[in-house]
Amino acid sequence: MSSESTGETVTEVLGGDILVAQDGGVLTLTLNRPDAHNAITPDQRNFLADEFARISEDLSVRVVIFTANGKGFCTGADLRVARPERVQPPDAPERAIMEVARGIKVGAQKLISAILDCEKPVIAAVNGTAAGMGVHMAVACDLVIAAEGVRFIEVFVRRGLVPDAGGVYLLPRLIGPQKAKELMFFGDDVSAADAAAMGLINRVVPPDELMPAARAWAERLAAQPTKSLTMSKLLVNRSFETSRQTMFEMESWAQEVLMAGEDADEGVNAFKERRDPNWKGW
């Protein structure tokens, strides 16, 4: 397998609401509802959760770019979409206890988990405003590049709610509890530059350099030993909630697993033979 470009193919999904393109080992997922600032629908959310799981199994994919078209990256869940009718007694309330919690678990949290658990590196190329769930979709990715002028907004307090879609898990781990509370308590717009300064994202670039910068990183990652990146991602994500002793054991077992793969053999042989390795991705 090679990470070299073989010519991009683009597939429209859900009537064009999501674009899926693959060029060599780089797969790009693009939210494509610019008129709605890419507020995400249940169908989009469910497709993406399944797609990130599928990508883990696809050996032809070495890295993912997650982006959007238009002025918004994602402004959260699209509340204008009608909920499907439920089977219920005629005298049941419009919203039953546990219905909201269940919806979050099988919806927004499922997508965030799918991004975190994807076995390939995921780069968010944030082209426009990210609000609510949109913020968490971006920062759940492994690397985040944002265009100048982009705003990140924890809008939940403006609605009298708490952050969901993984926000209370992700933000303290990324920027610490005090900064996380500041974003959650006030709900202020945070510029891309300030987001980078606090460690919420990795880089800020001019808008016309966003996709080239994301693709440059993607091409570098696509040329790396993929399973090594997979294990590194797993270990880092687990490190925030695991003891030192357990992490040391996980680290050693991860190395044991990798040493059984072809890329580890290639890396050692390339070092001995003083040549560049030819990584296959397995």
C-alpha cells in the first residue's frame, strides 16, 4: 500500500449533505449544508459515527481530514429537524423522563466517541464558526487547524443548559478545569488565535491556506506507520483516566503488539540498512 495520490474520487452522501473524497491514503469528510452553517442533522450525525467506525477497518485509509463548506464548520445540532414519531400511549407526555439522556447517548456522544476511537489520525480543518456540539466535534479530532477569523463558542449556558456531546469530558483535559469553566460559564466567542494560545487547537492559518495546511499534515501522516499512530492515539487518550502503573503496562503491551507487525520489521531493517523505510500501514 502506498500513500501516494491515485486521483481523488468524491461521493455525495445523504443527498449531498456530506461529501466523502479519497485521494491515496487521505480520506476527507466534508459537511455540506452551508446555508444552515452546517448545523448537523441526525442523519448526518449517524452516518459520520458509522463512517468513522468503518474507516478503522479500511486499510486503504491512512488519515482523515474532517472539514465543512461555507462560513460555518458546525453550529451544533439542527433543532429545526423534526423528530421521528414514537410509538407511545396516547396520553404520554411529549417528552418522557430519560428521553433526552438517551438521545444524547445514542446521538451526539456516539459521534464524539467514534472520532476519539477511530483507529486513524483525524485532522479537523475548521473553516468557520464552531458552536456547541460543533466545538466538540472539532476538538475530539487528533489535530485541529483553524482559519483566521474562526470562532469557537460554548453556547450551552446561553440556552440554560450544560455542555453535552462530550464537552465536559474533553475541555478540562485539553485546557484544564479553570479555562474550561471560563468557556462554559460565560459562553463567550473565542477567537481561533485565543483557542490556539490556550491549547484548544493546534494551528491558525489564513483561510486560503486552511486546506493546503491540513493536506500537508495529512500527507505526512499518511506516509507514517499507521498502526504506530493508532497505538499512540489510544495510549494518549487513555492516559487521562488511567493510573501510572496501568499506563506503563499498556505502553509495553502496545510495543509488543507493534513488534509483531510488518512496519516494525521494516523500521528496524531500514535503520540497519541506512535507508528510508517503506511503510505499508500494517
